[in-house]
Amino acid sequence: MYTYTYSLLFVLLNVSHSVCIHSQYSTIFAIVQKLKHSFGNFFWLYWLHTLIVLFCNFFIHTHYWKFVK
């Protein structure tokens, strides 16, 4: 039960963190569009960052709870 609760908290943390990062990049998108540069790089950077955060948290979560148990 506790493991499931912490899993849910990890997911919520990741989602909220990703939303914050995305909103920050949205303002960068607007600035970049005004400068007439390509904003695709920022989009891929956002998704790459999200995947890295999810992978790291999943890795820590699975291995950490093996040691706790």
C-alpha cells in the first residue's frame, strides 16, 4: 500500500514538474518566434528532459524500495 502511494506521488511530482518546465518554455517559444528562429529545438529539449526525469525517478524508485524492504 505504501509503495503504491509513493508511486502515485512520484507520478504527480513528475507531471507537475513537467508542466512547470513546459510553461517556462512557452515564454521562450514566444520570444524565439518574435526573433523568427526555429523553436523545435526547445520542444524536443522539453520532451527529452521529461523522459530523463521519469527514467531517473523510476530507476530510483524501483531500486530504492528493494533496499528498504
